[in-house]
Amino acid sequence: MTSPDGLRLDIVNDDLKLYQYRDGLTFGTDALLLAAYVRGDADARAVEFGGGTGIVSLLLAVRNKVKTVLSLEAQKEYADLIEQNVALNGLQGRVTAVFGDLRDRDSVPGEGYDLVVTNPPYLPAGAGFPNQSDKKNAARRELRGGIVDFCRAAGEKLRTGGRFVCVYLPDRLPDLLSAMRGAGIEAKRLTVVSADPAALPSLVLVEGRRGGAPGMKMTRPLFLYTDGRHDTPSPELQSILDTGDFPAGFGDGTDPKEKGKNQ
């Protein structure tokens, strides 16, 4: 299959076909882990904020973790790309691309959603050295809203008891938790991710509930590789790659010892 100009075609997890911009951000570990961290609910109506290529929404749909998902994207070229990737994988009716700014409450129709999932920009607008690619710049930096805006929008769209799932940087975790609580979303589960047992955390995954009671469970860490050479995936990462879910023991409710604890 020939890729359109400026795009490349990859086969990724779950045999999904994915067009990606050659000069844009590509599918990475953070998106893979985010989709795996979501607890499945085949009847769930979901929204993704910052859809990018649409990969997280596509994974949620093909794994039947949701019934439908609206993938909101503020860059028109990426919103169009999501539409292409949805059609490419035959997921029309399950995943819908929406072009709009999450700071506009009307960008996503309706309310009372069961799930909001997001891989938001990690960096403040003026942080670090800007990327030469405008697409990467907008994906990495808070040019169209910061974490407070993402959480506020999630709080507005979720039903009471609905879930918010986010991947973020550890050094900005206080900002995330503060923004969640300010939006009426209480953090319930948190997992830190490190490349290997000797490495500092590089990502954090958080699940919250709108209107939830205070009380958060911090799971054991997720190490992606067994050692610093990064040649061999850890058993936990291999399980995620094989099943599309975090293994038992990460607070997902699948471990009998966790039943009824802080769900």
C-alpha cells in the first residue's frame, strides 16, 4: 500500500494499520501503556482528548474496551488523519474524529460520558527548545490548553463515577493531581513507569473518578525492561504487549486480593 505524501504506513499493536506524519510525533510507549491502563467496559461511551493519530482510540475500540469513542483533536491535519486511520481499519461507527479545541465546551457533543482518556502535552508552552516541526511542537507543548484545561473539560463531560485516565510526566504529577481535584475528579489509582529497576521514573499513569471519595492506591512500579541494556522486555511489559492489559496486581480489579479495595 502506497502512503500519501508526508505520511508513512506502519503496522502496530493488534495488527492496526496506522498512517503517521513523517515530521510528527509517532506511536510510542506512552500511548501503548495508556490504552492498556484503561479498564475495559464494552458498553462505555468514551472521549479522547488530543487524539493525535487516533491510536489510543483505535486500540480501545479494537480491544472492545469501549463501545464508542470520540477522538478530539485541535490540529486539523491530525483530525483528518484520525479519519483516515479509522477508515483504514474499518472502525467507522466505533471511533469518530472530532476537530475542535477542548477549551470550547461545545467541541464534544453531550455529557455523561463513562470515560475520558488523554495523553496531553507534557511541557509548558515556553519550556525547553522548540521543535522545528510545528506538529511536534503542538503535541508536546501546552499551546492549546494546559493540564488544568484538560481536567476541567474531563470533569464537564464525565458522568458521576465516570473514569479519567491520563499518562503524564512524574515531575508534573502535583500539577495533574491538583487539576484533577479542582475538576471534581479524585485520583484512585497511580502507577509509575521506569525503563528498568535502576532508572528513575519516566512516566506516570493515573486513573481518577469524577465525584469519587478521597483515597488513592499506588500500585507497584512498572519496569519496562529487566536491565539497563533494554534488550529484554520485563514479564509485565511482555504481558501488556501480548494482552493489551496491565497484568493482575496493578490495581485493575482482576486480582482477587484487590476486589473491593479502593475501586
